[in-house]
Amino acid sequence: METPIAGYRILTEQEIETVNNIKSLGTHIETIVQQLKQNYTIDQRWVAIGVTDLQKGLMALTRAVTKPTNF
């Protein structure tokens, strides 16, 4: 059986739920980031660094669960 996404295996229901929880957390973080971006008294350089690091962290958590077989 071929997987729907190249380089990914078929995920269990628990794994799918975990990935969806990570994605939901990302949506919540994005809301906070948008608020920070609207506040120009905050150092936007650090906001940008935080965004990048948070995106990398969420991606790492997703990859930890999905265990892709490709780069």
C-alpha cells in the first residue's frame, strides 16, 4: 500500500491526534505572534527570531512523531 504523502508512513490514530495537537498549538502561537507584531514598542527583531525558532520547534515535534523516511 502506497502512502498518501511520499516519504511518510501510514500514521496511527494516536499519532494523527498528536500531530493535530501540535498543529493546533501552532495556530494558538500564531495568534500570539500576530499580537506581538502589532505592538511596535516590542523589539521586532526578537519577535522574528522567536517565530523562526518556534516554527523549527513545531516542525521538529511533528517530524519526531511522523518519522519521515526522506530528508
